[in-house]
Amino acid sequence: MLSWTPNEAAVVVPKPRRPLLPILVVLFLLSWGLMAALVVEQGRIIDSQRGLIQSLFSDSSELIHLKDKIFKKQRAEAQAQAPAKDGSQAQAPPTQVSPRDNAKSNQKPGKLRKWPRPPVEGEIQDARRTLWTI
């Protein structure tokens, strides 16, 4: 039977321990490199998106101008044909109104939209406003 006595010297062989510091430094540098690449790539994407938005905006404004020209041309042709059909009446030419201005003229300037007031007890309520409680 084996027993350990204090007189016997125990030989402990330590394992060779590799320090983790070089591995951590390499991982740290690698992660910073990836982050830098990500930032650069995001900058490129943002710049390309900015260019695309500016291109779309200029195309949109050009399209609005073309539609406005076509609208004015059709309006002028309609005004030119109206007196030719009915030469007996002298009509004042209507003002030139673009489709955008026409949509704006339907709104009353300086007035806010009135929201429907809440129902009072005893009033008939719309089915969409029915309050359901559990």
C-alpha cells in the first residue's frame, strides 16, 4: 500500500504554460482591422446611396417640369379650341393652374382639419368606434 509521508519529497512537474497575451493581441488587431474595413465599406455605401438619392431627386423634378409643360400645353390647346367652337361668347381665359396647385387649392389655407368629437353617452355610435372591454 502506498502512503505519503512528509519525509518523501513529491516531485511536481509543472506543465509548460503558454502565455495567452500574444494570441489576444493578434485577435485584437484582427478585430480592429475588420472594424476599420466595415467603417470604410459603410462610408462607400452611404456615398453611393447619397448619389442615388440626388439622381432620383433630379429625375423627379425633371419629370414634374415635363408634366407641368404638358399640362400647360393641353390647357392652351383646350383654350384655343373653345373659342373656335363657340365664337359668339367672349370668355376670359382661366388662370393657368398646375396639377400640384390644383390639389393645394382644394385645401383651405390656415385651417386645420377638424377631428370628430368623441361620442357622448346615449349617442348612437359607429360600429368602428365600439369600445370592447373584457
